[in-house]
Amino acid sequence: MAYWPEPHLAFDAKLDSGPVVVRSTYTIASEKEQSFLEAMAHLRQSRLRTGATQWGLFRDGEVAHRFVELYVVPSWDEHLRQHRYRITGTDHEFEERADMLSDPPPEVSHLIAVDDLP
């Protein structure tokens, strides 16, 4: 069962394009920070279990309440498989929890490696 919405790209990516970096930016009020970090600890496990090869959570140096989650998957196809087949109900619950703690809602972007440099 797919819990994540399908990502919408501005261009057609080949399935074997990659690696792909997924970046989610959250704005978390200080009183919600501990709950957010607990949810992100579970999301780290989920991302790595479902295909990410690297994962990190970073605090923005210029905006104290902004956190950036970055994770890497080997290809666009692998990321689509995460969306469509690999996430569990529990994974979804923790992602929703992290999303609900962010005000405004998190911004997600997909960065796909450029394969065809001259």
C-alpha cells in the first residue's frame, strides 16, 4: 500500500537515473523539538530499511528552528519503490507525526544526479 504521494518532477527522469537526494525542510517550534527528534529517529530507520544508502538530519545554521533531512537512494526507480511498496503503516505514522510538528508544512524536493555532462 502506498502512503506517500507520487513525486511530481518538472522533467521526465529515467528510472535508472541517480543517485537521488531527497531533501525535506521542516520548521519546528522549540517546544516541539523533542517530539520531532523522536519521530525523526524512527524515520531514519525507515529510510535506511526501505532503500536509502545515506541519511542525515541537519539544523540550519542561519535559522535555528529549521531542520533539513537528507537521504540518498541509488536511483529514481528505487525511490519510487519506496513510495509504492516499502513503507509500512508505522513508517507512515512517524512521517505524519514529523510533518504535523512542522509549521509551515515541510517542503520536499528531489535532486537527481545529472548523468549526461559533456
